[in-house]
Amino acid sequence: MKIKTSLAAAIISVVAIPAFASLGYSESQAKQLTEGVTSSEILTRGFAHEYVLSLNESSEVKIVSEHFPGSSNFALHMKAKLMDASGNIVSEANSVNGDFKIDERLDAGEYRLIVSGETGGLGDSDTHRYSLHVDIQ
């Protein structure tokens, strides 16, 4: 009986650990932010998503979040912080109807975008998903 319980616990831990690890990002797991549209991400309260933006030259940068069609409303809350390499906040944005917008002139360098909030809905529904639209000029 002890062997069955130990085996069951080992199997559950192997399956459960990757599921928990995928909800948030550590610094080493930050995704590179490039011009275009990111793949959709699942936003869960308490787990921020982190992106890295590298600029070779001074640029006008626009970052806009977007939920799946029909899921934007006042109940959806998102926040974004854009920080420079020293950790200084360059720009902050809160959601308007569930989406945020950052529009800044940035010097060359590396920046981090932290996205957090709560998108409502249950489980892995489309109301938890968002993508980022990035324009660099």
C-alpha cells in the first residue's frame, strides 16, 4: 500500500509541477518582445508575465493589449509596467475596458514589460487570454 501511495504521489508531482510553473514567468523565462503580435497568453491573478524589449536605437514604441473578441469589459483588469535596465519605471498603464496601451519614445537599450491583472472567467477560457500588439518606429 505504501508503494502505491508513493508511486501515485510521484506521478502527480511530475504532472502537476509543469502546470503550476507555466502560470507565471521568472526573470530567466521572460519572452522577447518584438514588433508584431505576440501569441496569446493566459493571465491569472497573482502571476505576472514578463517580456524583454531590446532596442538598438531610439524608437517610438506602442504596446497595446487585446483580449479575444467579445471578452473586453469593465470587469477585466490588466496593468502594465515598462521598466528600463536599471529597474526605473518608464511607463505604467491600467486597463480601459480590459485592455491597456503604452505609447513612449524610448532610448536604445533593454526594457522589461510586466503584465499583471485578472481577466475574469473560469479556467482556460478565452476571457483569460490576451495578446500584445507591438509597433516600433
